[in-house]
Amino acid sequence: MQPATWRQALLQAAGYAGLVVAVVALVIGAVSLPALIGTAVNPDGFAAPSAHGQGVALPPVSAPLDGGDEGDDGDDGDGIDEADPAKDPTDVTGSDVAPLVEPDVEVVDDWVSRTASATGIPARALSAYALAHVSIAQVEPDCGLDWTTIAAIGAIESGHGSHGDAVLADDGTVQPTILGRALDGDGVAAIRDTDGGALDGDARWDRAVGPMQFIPSTWAIWGIDANGDGVADPNHIDDAAHATALYLCASGPMTSPEGWREAVFSYNHDNAYVDKVATIANGYVASVG
């Protein structure tokens, strides 16, 4: 072969090699760029999307709230009014957390009826979620939690107190008791019994209890007698909804997407769960306009 022919062959081979390198670089860039963008926008990666609850207005109540002037009511910042301690001890947990509002304060019936029809939430459950919204807005005004988030959690955890054969009665009780699986470490957290089986009937392992699925050890801290009957009962929709509000707001303000997600994540450490709560809550927001 002539020298010129050798030179042409070498140049052609170099051209092919350059083309291959360029194609490989293009493929690598196409694969890695979205990941890099995703990480830059979301430091936690694609597992932490920006979905969050949008929020709605405070439901109307049929009686004025006797809360006094904000900031001068003896509230020490933890949602408990020290100037108005619990009137009755709670029989189930021993907690001394007082009801957030007086039991005779009710959400306006017409609002409950219209909103229940629009959202598909049972009226009795909606009443509990709405009153928890009103109550937490009074004692934790900076939290920003509203009933749509509480309702979304109730929908996921128990279908608003209807899981299995359970029925939510007009008085707010859920029967039979809704129990989660034993937290025995088999695919779930291992939490040995903390209440002697008093709430969940299991003296070996703890189980989540009631329409909002509280673990007994968590209920011992956040359980509240919201309806003023002297018992903090996780099987009562009013007590459970109010306890959920207190628990969520303990994480801090929920007025930003980040704050909202952090609070709901504290309820269940799963980003997919947080996304599901956001989807359902925003569906309720859209339903009520």
C-alpha cells in the first residue's frame, strides 16, 4: 500500500474513534444531567418532591371561642393553657392535657353538610377534623394546620373510621376497635408493649389504635380529651383528630411546603405517604373551591 493510503487510513480511524467518544459522552450526559438537576433542585433527590397541602379557610363555628387576647392567655407554647387545666383526669392514659376548646363549641351544621357532600367525607368525621382545625388555630396560631390535612390522614389510616367492619357512630366512637398489625419487627418496627395491652389488647407488642392509628406510647404523650367526657380515647374521632393536630404542629409551622412535609413525615416516615396525604388533602381543597 502507498504511503498516502496509510495516511488516509489512520485519519479515517481517528475520525471513527472521535465519533465514538462523542456519542458515549452524549449518552452519559443525557443520563446524568436529570439526576444532577434533580439533586440541585431537591437535595434529598427525587424521593422528596415538593407536593404539599395547599390549605383552606377556618371553618365557621356556632359559638364564640373564649380564648382571650392572643399571647396573653397563659399559653407556654406547647398548646396547653396553664390557666385552664384539665377539669377531669383522663381515664385511659393519665394525661393531664385539657380539651383545646370548650365542648359546646361546634362547627356550623350547614358548613359540615355542604363540605361533607362536596368531599365525600362522612359528616361526623368531618366535624371532628374541622373542630380540630378551629382548636389548633386558637392555641397554635403559627402552626398553619388545617382540616384537609387531618382529614387526608384519617382517610389513609382508617377510611375515616370505617376500616374493616368498623363503624363511626354519631357520638364519635369507632367500633369495633381498629387495630394495626403487631409491631413485632417482621417487616415493621419492633415496639414491645408499652401499655400492658390497655389500648390495643396486646401485652407483648404495641399496635396502632383507632381511626388515626396512634401507637400506645405516642398516645400516652399526645392523647387528649377533646370532647370533655373525661377520657382521652384513641378510638374516639374527636380525641384522635385533636391529638393528630397537636402531634403535627409539634414539628413547627406548616405554612411552607418544607414545614408541611416535615410535619406529615413525622407522622409516618415515608415520602410516598407524605405525597399521598398531599394528593388527598389537595383534592379536598379543590372540592370545596
